[in-house]
Amino acid sequence: MSKLDAMRDARWNFALLSLDFTAFGVGMSFASSVTVLPAFVKSFTSSELAVGLILSLSILGFNLPQILVANHVEKLERQRRYILTATSGERIPWLILAFTTLLYGGLAPPWVLVAFFLLYFSTAFSGGLTAPAWMDLVGRSIPENMRGRFFGVSNFFGTALGSLGGIAVGFFLGFYGFPVGFSLCFLSTFIFALLSWVFLAGVREPPRKVPEARKGGMEYMRSIPTVLRNDRNFSLYIVSTVFLGFSAMATAFYTAYAMDKLHPTGEEIGFFTSAFLASQAVSNILWGLLGDRKGHKIVVESAATLNIAAALLTITANSLPLFYLVFALAGAAASADLVSAMSLVLEFPAAEARPTYVAIANTLRAPFNAGAPLIGGLIAKTMGLGAAFPSAALMVVIGLMILLHVEEPKGRHAAPSAARR
């Protein structure tokens, strides 16, 4: 392939992957795990544990499968077909859920809630099967010095358009109510997720270097402790993210706490979504540029600081404007984490080991991060919902202190050839 052809493919893939990322982000704004889904679950039950289960299932489903498929993914010379097949499971359940909610939600039988959790877990699990290959595809398609901009620009458009989706959510829930409003939200998620699949299918996959020594399944699993011992900086980063993930102990309950304290309308819940996503949109470009210029570690540190501020503000929030600020802070933190947490992991290993590093990072912290919302639910049940927020802030402070001792990995490995063209 000539240099000109390679440059054309790089530009094409940047555009297609950005559209994929953007459309999927817009779709998920209609099924936000921070605002819409907690409100949906609260329509069936007052249990805070059930609300906490939303994020727990999402984290477990997305992270645990990755270590099981990373070895297989590393052996593939071409990964696009695998990605397109695995990621279909992130999309189809939303269509099923839309019709299930519409047909049976009004009767509010317990099995509808059970079906929701099963279908939601299946979307997260499919995302976990896809993640190592998708991240490796991004790593091959987007040069290291452009990844921050890629995630920043993609997330900017996804969340900017998603904030409009939040207004649509407010209309659906405010005008149609339960269950029709939620059914329309889930149907919208499916439509945009399907559109992102179409964009992803158009990506021109770059060639990848397959490791010469291909490990068997058990041999591969036994090699993981060696990776962690040999890369102490990466191991320290994983430990920090375990504590940082306890921000979910607060994030999972912002909407539930606001519902109990202020009893917002469906339209106001939609505005929570808009505040969360608009803040993400505004901050995305900033995080992307900062990560590319100064390194992504400082952006992850900023995410931790914002999560601490959001959790502490919630304790005293007693009006809708203050809760809008809580969601804005949480949105900026989510944006920083989305832009740079993934980019940072890609910078620790050599190119051929990316799927393994992505899988290790996500899988090892998954049980702790998934337990955080459930722990928050137990704290809420025994001590009151307000007690979950200072507890979350304390854990994130510990994670931030550990993260400060992680060395910035940017530039540790030679830049991909695409970056030198």
C-alpha cells in the first residue's frame, strides 16, 4: 500500500470510527444508566439495591468477558468480522426491550423487570466481547498523537447530540409517561445503535502484526501475572482505577436521590440527562487536546477530582439548579474518563499486546467497580441514601492519591507507522 493510500484510509477510518462512536453515544443518551434507567427501575420498585444493580450489571457484563476473548482476538489477522458479529448483541436487546415494555410494562409484572436486567446485562456482555478488538482497531487506525482528539471529537458530537436526546427523553417521559415513554426511549437507542453498526461496517481495517508465539488458553491465562509483575507502572494504574471506580457508588444514585428529595417531573429528569451530556460535550475537546499535549494521566486525575466534587455537592443539594450542577460535574468527569482512560491503557503496551492490556485493565477492576453501586445500595438501605456520597468521595480520594504515583506512559513505545507518514 502506498503512503497516499494509507493516509486516505487513515482519514476514512477516523471519520467512520468517529461516526460509529457518535451514533452509539447518541443512542445511549436515550437509555442513560445515570438518569433514564434508574427512573425506569424506580417505576417498578423502591429498592435502592435494584437501582444499584443497573451499574453493577453494566460493569460486570462489559469487563469480565474481555480476558476470556483477548487471546483469541490477538490471534486474528483481521478483526472486523468478529467485531461486527459480537457487537450486534449490544443493539438487538434494546429493540426487544422496547416492545416488551410497551406491551407489558403497563401491567408492571415483576418478570418485566427481570427481563430488563437480563437484556441489559446481555448488551453489556456483548460490549465486553467486542471491546478488546474494537480498541485494538482504534489503536491501529488512529495514531497515538491523535487518539485524544479522536475520543474528544467523537464524544463531543455524541454527547452534544445526546443532550438533545435528553430533551427528547424529557418529552417522551413527560408527555407519554410510563410505559410508552420508556418504550420510545429504548426504541430510539436501538435505531441509533443500528446506525453506528452501519458506520462500523464501513471501516477499512489496517493490517495488524500477529504474535509469532501463539499461546493456548491456559498458557495465556498463566502469563497474565507475568505481565503485571513486569509492568509495575501498569499494575499501579490498575490499583488506582479500582478505587476510582467507586465513583459509581455515587453516580448510580444521583437520580434516585433527586427523585426522593425533590420529586422531579419526567421533563426534569430529561433535563438531568441534558445537563449530564451537555457538560460532556463542552468538555470533550478540552480533554482531548489536553491528553494529546500533556498526556492522558492528567485528564484521568481531573476526572477523579470532578467526581469528588459532584459527590460532595450532592450532600447539600436542595434545589433543581444544584442537581443540574451535580449532573454537569458528573458529565465532565465521565467525559474525561471516556476520552483518556481508554487512551491511557493503549499507551502502556507495545502494539501487539494491546488487546491483552485492555482486557487485563478492565477485567481485574470489574468485580470491585461492579460491587460499588451495590455497596452504595446497602449503605443507602442501612444509613440513608445520603450516606453513599461521602463514602464514594473518600474512596475516589484514595484512588487519586495512588494515581499521582503512576508514571505517564505517553511515548514509552515507538509511534505507529501511520503516525510517521
